[in-house]
Amino acid sequence: MIKGAYAVLRIKYPSEMEAEAAYRAIHPETKGILRYRTKVNVSRSGEYLILTFEARDTTALRASINSYLSWITALKNVYDLLKGGG
């Protein structure tokens, strides 16, 4: 366990299907290269995507949260584009 800064983000999606799609897209990022300063766990509960961040300091925590939120925003934009048909 990394000690220092900690945060949990709970993001609600319009449907369980969208939450599952986001989970499947984000989950591999948490299993990739182990980070020295930050650890991230992702889970899903119904319509919610839950991200748990543990970092050595607030700078690393902020950077990690910003990265994941950017990826989630990109996923939503692509999903909305595909859902809208173009």
C-alpha cells in the first residue's frame, strides 16, 4: 500500500451498460506498468464506476486523477458519437 494521499471517485453513468463499457476500457490501465508513486483500483457497482487512488503525495494524486478523468471524458465522447450514429 502506498501511503500519503488518498481519493475515491464514484462516477454515475446513465446505464449499467455504459458503466461496464467504461470499466472494461479503464481496467487494463490499472494493471499495466506499476507506478512508483500512485496505485489505482477500478471497480463497478451497477451504474457506478469507482476509482480508488493511493499516492505518495498530493502532486502524484492530482496527476493520476487528471489522467483518468481525461481518459473517461474521451471514452464518453466516443460513446456519445457512436450512440448518435455519427
